[in-house]
Amino acid sequence: MDWTAIVPFNFGRPCKTRLAPLLSEEERAILALAMARHVVAVLAATPGIDAIRLVAPADPALVPATWVADRGRGLNAEMDAARDAVAPMPVLFLHADLPLLGGGEVRALLDAAEVAGAAIAPDGQGLGTNAIALADGHVFRAAFGTDSLRAHIRLLPHATRVERDGLSCDIDDAASLNHALGKGFVLPFASHRIAPPI
């Protein structure tokens, strides 16, 4: 099965604002770009991923991803529009801030979706949604945001839940950054304000 990956990336706008007490705006932008570059590289190396569409306000030029302009309609509207543009292809929605992501984890999500029709990867708190794989033509409209996991399970009751650290570890705040550092993630810049976990 040939999959299209759709990756939202807030490139060109202030990002990771909950990390502002720890990181400068420039450092947050460097971090976000490094994570997005990693996610695109993992997707490009994963068997079954036929195309990568990076939905962003500006073009981050991350080869081999194709840039799709984010027109400021909100995350869910942008995700729905990106999926509609490639329908009826199987689609993987995957966030760009997953620094521990590996190809085996992506493949496990796709495999689960190919069996069940859909698969969902929750965030580390079990409240949000970091990835959704849609192999079937099930009617779906994205519901990312507060308590999105519950909303997506309600929309996709047949979906398999796939829990892997590389899929669940997204960096949004100090706690998730420390978790990633503890798992071996290395910041893409030198920082004296963040001490690696012991």
C-alpha cells in the first residue's frame, strides 16, 4: 500500500511558545526545524511512504517533502484540505515534533492501519494525538487540539491504538523536553540553561 504522509509544521511563525522560559525564540526555531528534518528523514526511509507533504506557513525546503502552503485556516482545516487533495490515497497524519521517531514505529502504525482500516498514536499523556493512519475511505475530519485522542477515537472507533515511545514523545514543554533528553535526544545547539537529566 502506498501512503502519503501529511506533516503539519509551524515554520515561519513563532513556535514552541511553552518552551519560552527555557529557550529563546531562535533556539525554539532551531529545535523545531531539527525535529521536522528528523521526521521527514524517517518518513523518507520508511517502506510504503510514497509522498511527504509538509503543511507549513513558509517553505522549510526539507527534501524530499513537498511544501503545501498553510493558509492560516487552523490546524484541522489545513489537515482536512491536505487529505482531500490526495484522496483516496491512504494518508498518515504525523506531527513534526517527534525527535525519537524511528522507521519501525512508523511502519508499525501503517501495518496496524492496513489491518484495521485506521490506527492512532496517542501522545505521552494519553490525551492528545500524535499520529493517525487512515488506510480506508472512512469519513474523517481532523480534531487535533485539547483532548484530541478521545475525539479521534470517537470518529474512528475501529482504529487500532499504537503506543510506541518514538510516536508518543512530542516536545511541547519542559517535561516533554526532559523526557526526550533522558531518552538520548541531543539538543541541536549548546544550552547552559538546560541540564541533561542524570
